[in-house]
Amino acid sequence: MVVDLAESRAKIDEIDKEIVRLFQRRIEVATDVAAYKRSTGKKVLDAKREEEKIKTLRTLADGEFNKSGIEDLFRQIMSISRKYQYQVLGPVVNDIPFREVDSLEVDEDTRIVCFGEHGAFTEQAMEEVFGKKITSFHKQTFREVMEAVAEGEAKYGVLPIENTSTGGITDIYDLLVDYDVTIVAEHVVKVEQDLLGLPGTSLSDIRMVYSHPQGLMQCARFLEEHPEIMTKSFSSTSGAAKKVAADKDKSQAAIASKRAAEAFGLEVLKESLNYESSNYTRFIIITNQKIFLSDANKLSLCFEIKHQAGALYNMLSDFYYNDLNLTKIESRPIENRNWEYRFFVDVEGNINSPGVGNALASVKEFANKLSVLGNVAKR
């Protein structure tokens, strides 16, 4: 017998109405639960109670498919209920030890460290943010910049973290976990990678090109068109330019900026090698102080989650239910823990806003580990 589709849909509509009514009734009861927890100081998340409840609910369903479906359904209902309870409890008083400041304190004696040699894009970003009346110095590795800031050798540090063509710089994310530094600001620079060589050199002379791996990736199409040219990674694009100038070998060239060409007396052999014309790099400003600017509008977080189904969804939904826009997510493997990952996320918001406080309180309860890397302002 053929079942009438319209009749089946009508039945489903009636069932769905009842589900909605019961869901709303359950949320109303959650208000009383939140009030009790507020009066007794109990945490919103009671993991043991939830697991016992799921186990009981599974026994009420017939067949493994329905049991699994019931578990998925009620895990979502419980997650939504927790988020609602956080809202009912009101704004959470943040215990994040950050101090609000109106501006980055800088004068001629302020020591600022940036990655790379003179002429680096990082140096350009530093000068555009802080000006030239500062005491700046350079380090040749990302780790050295982190160490200089963490140990107080410099008040601020400038590092690249993401490029529009080649994505995030994973080494930076890993180092942000290793060092106790705070991201206070970010700055975007339009990047044009040029081919630099000794004066009087022509493109046909070049047999080896040096650059940072990001520079080589951004110019991959040009390099593919010249199979006669070998490539070698270098610590920075500006460092590669310095090497070419020092070696005085016309068969060598560097992929770097015009600033680097001017700094080391090189000639631009070919302009704009990057295959995307709208090529931008985002730089971060770090400090060892726990501060954030009053106009900060992006929160950078790092967290580890339980190795179980739905864990990441539950974490990210905390931002959704607090009307926070997730703008970026990166995952990095956790050292010595196979197939487990650490997540880096950026969400729009200021530490002082109630939505951020509620989201962080929820995430903190559910995460194995949570770190606030900074509340970031655009500069």
C-alpha cells in the first residue's frame, strides 16, 4: 500500500509542534536550575550527571540506531540548556588577568624587536605601527623574537602570522603556546615580492634563489616557469637579500622587498613575482604584559578539547549562542599525543563584553585547557 505523502507530512508537523512545546518547557525548567546553581555556587556543567542521564535515555529507545540518535539529540539539548543557563545567570565576572589600556606606550627609548633583517616587511609593519622614533633591533628566527619579548629584552615584538595567499604561519601558532606573551594588536601590509640580484645581473644569469618558505610559496608560479632556477629556503626574505649581497655571486638572487634591495644595495631584476596581486600579510604585536587596548575587537584563543565525538562542535557553538562571530580556526597537532589537536580561534569581541564573558566561562568548563592569547586591536 502506498502511503499518502501529504498525510505523513501532516503527522510530522504535529509531532514537531509537540517537540517544540516540550523543548520550550524544558528550557523554562532550566531557568529554575540556573537559579539554584547561582544560590549554591554550583558549576553549570555537571558532566557526571549528564553522562548518567544519557545512559538512562538510551535504554528508553528501541534499536541501536534510535539509541544513537537519542544520545545525539539529548547531547545537543543539554548543550543548549547550559548555554541558556549562562545567559540566565547574567554576565560572568572575568577572572582573566588582563588590564585595559588606552594606547601602546612608546617613546624613543622603547625597545621593539622585529623578525628579519633591515628591509623586511616586518620592519615596515613595525614602523607603520610605532613610527621611526623608537629603539628597534632585529632577530633572525621567530623563536628569538618570542624569547626577547618574554624575557623583557624588548617591550614589544612584531611577527608575521598569516598571508592571504599561503595561509597561516604554523610555527607562530606553536610558539604562542610555548611562550608567555600576549597579542595586543595586528597590522596588515600589502606584500609585493621582487626578484633581487647584484647590480648588472640579468634574469638569465640566475641559477639559485633564496627566500623564506612563505616568499617561495607566494612566487611558486614564477619559479615553475623557470625550472633552470633552484630554490633554497632562508630564515627570512630580508636575510636572503643580505646573503646575496654578501656573496657577490651573480648566479644568486633573492625573493624579497624593494626595501631589502635598498638596504643591501641590490637591483630589482623583476617586480611583483607573487602570483596573487592582492597579496597581504597580517602581522601581530606581542608583549609580555597582560594588557589589551580599549578598542580591541578580536579575541585570540587556544584550547584543547576532549577526544570525543561532537566536542569541537560544542565548543564552537558557545560563540554562536553568544552572538560572537568566529573569523578564523586553525588546528595544530599536540606534541607526543597522536591524533590529538590544539585549536586556535579568532572571534570578534572585547573582553569586557558580557557575551565574551559568558562564552569563555562555558568554553573553560568544557575544554581540557584554555588560553587567551590576547584581545587584539587593529593598528
